[in-house]
Amino acid sequence: MDPNAVTHDPNPFGPQPNLIVLADSIQATANEAKNLQNLPVFRDGNAIIGAIQNLGQQFNTQFNTLNRRFDQFEIKLDGLQTQMRASAINNLARIQNSHLSTSASPITPLVNISTAAEVPGFPATSRHIARMEEPELDAILQALGLAPATGSVAAKRRQLRGLVGLAERLENA
């Protein structure tokens, strides 16, 4: 085609929209859009959102419960590890104490079974055990995880001597 040629096209601006068809299409779209409210996602949207939020809250509650239980488990595990460490220390001390030759020989001290810390007032020698009074004996036996023996102070001294690992022959030596 010659660009300079004059055409006698009845519509020089190209195809034109049919406004009636366009209006009918918009009306049909609007009518169908009204029906969207019947879909569950639109009709029950608030209920669905509420259910999702409820599930989220339940999840958070369960997660927090598990976290608390895990924290409690860690605390118990730490306590068990401390008791095992204290038990190992005390067993070694008992072995060493079982080889003492005189009542003046220094005792290897036992540790608190719950904390693995030194027991305040722990006797330095077998001779010190023989001089201990009931309140001191009770405090040390409890720190070592035992209920004090019922009965005489002598029974409590024997209990402590046995717990420390001392031989009976040192009592009078």
C-alpha cells in the first residue's frame, strides 16, 4: 500500500467498542459478583479466620507447655549430673579413707550429695568424729543425703564413720 494514498475507510479510528455490549458485560459481572457472598470462603471467612487463630493459640499453648517440661527436664538432668559427680567424688574419698592408719590421719572429705559442694564442719580426722555432738552429726549426715540414725550419738558417729569409709579399728586407735 502506498502511504500517500487516501483511503475511504468509514471508521478511520479503527474498531469501536459496542457500549451496549460493554454495559451488559459489566452488569453480568456485577450480578455474578453478588453471588461471591455464597462461597464458603466469603460467607464463613470470619469463622475460618477464628478457627485458624484458635489453632494458633492451641499450638502456642502446647509449645509453651513443652518448653516448660523441657526446662524442668533440664533442671532434673542437671541435678542428676550433680548427684552423680558428688557420688563419684564421695566414692573416691571413701576408698582413700579406708586406707587411713591412725585416728589422727586426715580424712578426705565427702561432698554434699545434692550440690557437690564441701560440707561445712566436715570432720578433719577420725578423732574429730569421736568428739562430734548430735547437731553436728545430724547436719553432716543430712548434707550427705542420709537421714540420721535414730538412737544414741554413738550410733550416729558409727553411721558417719561407715559413710566416710573409715575402718572400725581406727575408732580406738
